[in-house]
Amino acid sequence: MTHHKISRRDFITAAGKGAAYTVGGMLGVGGVFAPMLAQAGEAVGGGFLDPKPTHYPGKAKSVIWLHMNGAPAAQDLFDYKPDLIKLNNQDVPPSFLEGVQVNTQGGAGKLMASNRTWKQYGQSGKYLSDLLPNLAQQVDELAFIHNMETIGATHDISTMLLNSSGAVPGRPTLGAWITYALGSANPNLPPYIVLSNGGRGLAGGSVNYSAGFLPAVYQGVPIQLGDTPILYLDRPDLLSSSQQRDSLDFLRQVNQRHANRYQNDSELKARLEAYELAYRMQTTVPDVVDVSKESEATRNAYGIGTEETNDYGTNLLRARRLVENGVRFVQVVSGKAGKYNDWDAHSDLEGNHAAQAKMVDKPVAALLKDLKQRGLLDSTLLVWASEFGRTSYGQSGTGRDHNPWGYTQWLAGAGVKGGFSMGQTDAIGLKTVGKAVSTYDFQATVLHAMGLNHLKTTYLYNGRSERPTVVYGEIVKDVFA
């Protein structure tokens, strides 16, 4: 018999591959766990996801971030502009185009008024269009920021900037920073989860829920619709539960012995945490995202069972169940509505926005009401965000172009001042008037709600103390009560 020598490194690698199968191939899921092993960071002596203290008491314990993918037109939803109606189909006055780099081929088109019906709602008397009849009933819970401004006017770059404060890949996203700073509130669930209902998905892909230069344990875990929320999570049919547990226990013993000898090497610690989290997720994730456990009345409120709202409503009800179970950051990406993959209406804005708004209006209103009834709105920050807005002048006769110069986002819950509006765009809704709120400011504000000072949330990388908002960002304090 020929005996082949095997190095310890090869043995650990082989054993690791075996354990990967015992947790249903989780090392390949969404690129989450494999890079975790290579990018293990500075958690030696403590768990990567151990709970950590805030800088000061924060109202929010969790964030549900609603990304309106493709960028809706605020002029057709929240930003009522009667002057735009009066100037409909006229050339854009030159004074409104100062500082505007027109991207549309052939230049700025004619001014394009909103065709929607507008009414005032709530004690705040806020104008909303008829595209959002359900959300209009919750308007006194919302704080609108009408003076948003960003850099760039392409979906990939502006979405990346909104999520990571970087215009190129490689920076951690906001959810990753929050997870890094606060750890996990539930050891059986990933602290950062991403939900989507199809369509084009987040422009730019997984860089928008990446951990960047942070340890990869902090990046978002994508969960899909259907009965298999995470691919390859289930235990293989031919492997019993006891066999799986025995295999993981053996691997832990081998890795732990080596980790004890080399206590400054965090790679094995990350490996151990990855295997164990994946093992626990086999039972916890399917249970938490199973909306059939909810009452029929609750499912109906979210629009589950109705074609136009079923998928998005399912994701929002899942988001509520996730934050209820301690998930720190849930990012919900709006997707396909009928024939429209997202809100990107360069043409047929009427058809596009009618379909997209119908998809999100009822579920978002239900989420607000549900969080409030369950006492969760006080500790959950709800965010409506998009990568930019849309122009007040037309494109292709029936659509609007990208607009980074002035648009609207809103916040709700977790100490936010409901029934509040701040900032403004010009008379036609094209550019911010006065001081603008940048994406860096927006991120700093979300971190503040979580009890984190964006100036003190730092990570040493390549000899530089990095923070979420690079070297920018001011907290928008006016939105808090």
C-alpha cells in the first residue's frame, strides 16, 4: 500500500469542503460565506457578530430600506408643482437650466406636467398624487426631504453612491457598516438581508450589499421569493441531522486547536462562525420568512394573493418579520411590475408609474400600519430612497430623464418627525433651492438614528481610518422630533 503524505493545510481545506456540503453548500451562497474566510477581519478574541454598544442612545434598532429601483419622478408622487402644470409643453426657461448638464440626446425637451390628480392629506396637509392613495392615509407618519442631490446620473454609479458612499466598487455598504458597528441582535439570523422581487434588480449587482474592505461576514445575504429563500441551504437528503452535527463538531475541534495556537489569525474564527451560522439558518430562515404563519387579514393588507402586489407585499411582510426577529438592516429592492422592470421611465411614464406605484403603494402603507400596531415603528427606521429623481422636462415625448439635481426621499419611525417636509426644489421641480441634502448626509442621518456617530464609526484599512461617509456628511437633524 502506498501512503500519501498530506499537509495540514490540505487537510483543513479538504475538511472545509466537506463541511460546506454538510451545510448545504452555503459557502457558495451569494458570495457571502466564501469571501468571509478570505477577508476575515479584526474580531480575534470576540465574535464577529457579537452585539456591540452604540455611541449614544439611538431610537432605531433596525432599518428597513425601501429602494425604489430605477428612480421614480417626485413631480408625479410627492412634489406638487402647480407652476409646472401652467408651463406644460413650453421650452424650459434658461434660468432653470443653470448648472444642469442635460443628458438627453437632443437636449432638454418641453416641460412635462404631471397628469395626476393631487390632494392634501392628513393634519399636515401634505400634497400627494392619486398614484399613492394608501400611502396618503399614512402621510402624517412621514418626514419628506425634498432637497436631495447626488453625483452622477447613471443608475450603476448613483445606486452605488447611495448604498456605499463610493462611486466605484470596493466600499462597504451602509448595512455592512451598521452590522460591523453593532453586531447581531439574533445569532440565528444574518444581521443584514436583501430582498427583491425580480426585474432588473439593483443596478450594479452585489456591490450594493457588499462588505467592501470590511470582513465579509458583514455583507448582505440575498433572500429570494419562493419556498427556497436561500439556495443550497437545505441539508442534503442523504445526510442525517446527527451526521451533519458530528461533522461540524469534528471540524470545529480541528480548527479550534489551530486557532488556539495562532490567536492573531482570525481566518479560522471566521470559518467557524460561518459554518455555525449557516447550520442555524437551516431552520430559522425558512421559519421567519414564512408569511403563511400570518393571519389572512394581515396577508390581505399587504396585498398578498393579488397579482400586482403579491411579490412586493410578500417581501415587505417578510421584512417586518425579520426586524421583529432582530435583523439589523433589511434592504427591499422594488422590481418588476407588469411589463415594467423598474421605475426607469424614459418613455411611457404614465404606464410605468401607474404599474410601479400600484405594486408598492398598498404594501408600504400596510407595513407602516403594521409596524405601528405592533409597537415596532418606534424602533424601526423606515426609509424610502432612490438613486436620483427624474427631470421636469420630457424625453421621447412621454417620459422623463435622470435627475440628480433635486428629488425627494422620506423617512418614518424611530424618532422621525411625522407629518414633516423640509427643503424644496424650484418652481418646476428640477433643482434644489438653497442647501441640498447629499447622499452622505442621508447615510449619516440613518446612522444617527441607530445611535452611531458617522465620524466615530471607523475601520483601519491600508493605514487609513475609513468611515461610512468618507470625509463628508452632516446629520439632517431637522427630521427628528
